[in-house]
Amino acid sequence: MFSDLAFFSFVQLDDASLHGAYNRWHQLDHRPENLALPGVAWGDRWARVREEDPAHAADSAFADTDFVAMYWFRDPVEHSVDAWDRLGEASFQWGRGPIIPGVERKLLAFFRPVKGYSAPHALVSPDVLPFRPNQGLHITLTRYPEPHGLDAHDSFRWEDTELMPELLKVPGVAGGWTFSFSHAQKHSTLPFADTVSHRPSELRIRLLYVDGEPESTGAAIRGTEQQLAAEPSAPKAGEVLFSSTLSTIVPWRDW
């Protein structure tokens, strides 16, 4: 269903008054144009829940992230990404973005899906989760200085066999996916800043689909993560750059 490549964008707005206009542009213009491409399987964007826990952003570069967007592509992925790239240039020539004043893109990068997980109550397979309605996401972005070292290997094993099974038990978690960094977006024509200089696999994303109330589910997710991380057997590899709950943007209501 999906190719072996997905795209993530972490966005910060310079001025809170821009949120309404940005949401309208993304929901009514940018996203529909992208979803109409045959090579785009799915794409959406979520707004960060402003949680009281300061641990939601461990790295100052991502501390003021307002939105996270992602797109799933279909094979052949080279053709799909090329058409997606050309749409970006066409949109600019129409005067309809995606380069917009006041919008800072803190991360523009392609990641490779590692593994999908479904909670029993969701019933559907991990491949169906992106199409299933959700109330939000919980996203954790982690950097591994030695992405193919033994410490990273042990951390990935722990995430797969111990952490993810417990997170799937959290009420309101429908399932999730893990992703490994592939490469930064380098648009063929648009002057996007190079936001990533990391090696392949140095960054990792853990994404949880939330079908419960985002704020309370996010708190339960953090509690489970903290409890397991405090156990002596938990690996210590990896630096968390960003970890936060995000809510689904409802058209016409959240503008």
C-alpha cells in the first residue's frame, strides 16, 4: 500500500495571528492538491497540544513547533516524489505557496517506515491506521549519535519488544509506526532551507495514533514512557529532541 518512504515537516509560525490563515490555506488548498496526486497515499497535519509538562520539547530548535505534517507515498516512489515536487513549484507559480511569510519549517525530511503496530481495539492493520479517523498523534523525535552502534540496536529492540506493546495498552492509543531518517528534502526549485544535516538512521520518529481525548491520552502516554524508562533494564541511548501530543485539525472549527 505504501512505499518505503514518508515525509515529515515540523512547522513553526512567527505570529500566533497567522494560525487561522495558515490552517485555511493548508486544509482548503495545499492538502487537497497533494492528496489528488496519484502517488500520494495519504497526508495530514496536526496542531501541537500545549501541554504543561515542559518535557514535550527537549531541544530548543523544536521548542516552538506549532504543527507537524506527514505524507505517505505510493510506489514507484521516485515518480511519486517527483510529481509531488513539481506540484510545489506549480503552486508557487500560481501564487499559492508553499513559501509563505511567517512560516518556519524546522524539519523537512524523508523517513523510512520501520514497523507498524495496531492496538487490539482498533481492529484494523497498521497499514490502515493512517486512513482511520483519529483525534491526534503523539510524536517523539530522537537522535542517535551512533545510529548503527550496539547501544542504538539495544534501544530499538527495547522499543519494539517492551515499549510499544505497553503503549498499545494505553487507553486512547489506536496504534503507531516507527520511522528511520533517510534524507533531507532538497526541492528541485524551491529555496527551502536545509534543515537536516544528520546521517541516515541518526533520527528516529515514533508516531502513535490517538483516538482518545488528546490531552489526557498524551499524559497517559508520557506516564507509561517515563515508568518504563526508569526501569534498570531500559536503554539510555538516544537524545529526545521533541516529544509532544498533537490534535487533529477540524476544518471550519479550528480556524
